[in-house]
Amino acid sequence: MSEVNYQQPISTVATLMEKYHLGERDFSRAELGDADLQGVNLKGSDLSYADLSTANLSGANLRGTDLSFADLSQANLQNADLRGAMLMSADLRHANLQGAMLEKADCDRNTHFPTNFDPITAGLQHKD
């Protein structure tokens, strides 16, 4: 019989940071829309399917983080470190990516970027 995870999604910054500092990294389906996560270190976390719409992630360390299918629309990712992150099918429409480090991050044809943003110039790798 397989185990089913009935854990509630993370919905506060305090809970997220406490669990991260305790060594947890699975925060998939987190509900942190409009959260202030400026400068946080979430390196290597799983934030797939998370709601981070309008969140302030400026200066955050998201290196190697799985953001697949995440809603990052209108998020502030200015100067965030997203190197090596997985952005497959992520929604980054209207996100602030000014100064974001995106080298070797993975995206696909379903990843939505802000208008006039060139993922190739930013160093992203297009995967299919």
C-alpha cells in the first residue's frame, strides 16, 4: 500500500524558513502569493507548483531550485540567483527579472516570460 501525503501546503514565510532550516526541501504546492521573501536562501528547494505570484524574491538564492509549474507572475525576482533552476512550464509573466542570474536554468516551450524578455540571451537552456 503506497503512502499518501496529506500534508497541508506551506502558507507562511515563517513556516517555510523554519522547515528549510530544519533541513526540509520539499515545499511543492506552497501558497506564498504576495509573500516577502527578499534575500532568503532556498537553494535546492522543491517549489514546483507553488503560488509565488506577486511575491518579493529580490536577491533570493534560488539556485538549483525546482520551480516547475510555479506561478511567479508579477513576482519581483530582481537580482535573484536562479542559476541551474528548473523553470519548466513556470509562469513568469510580468515578473521583474532585472539583474536575475539565470545561467543554465532550464525552461521549455510552456514557460511564460515577460514581454521582450529573451531567455537565450539570459543564459537559459531550452529543454523539450
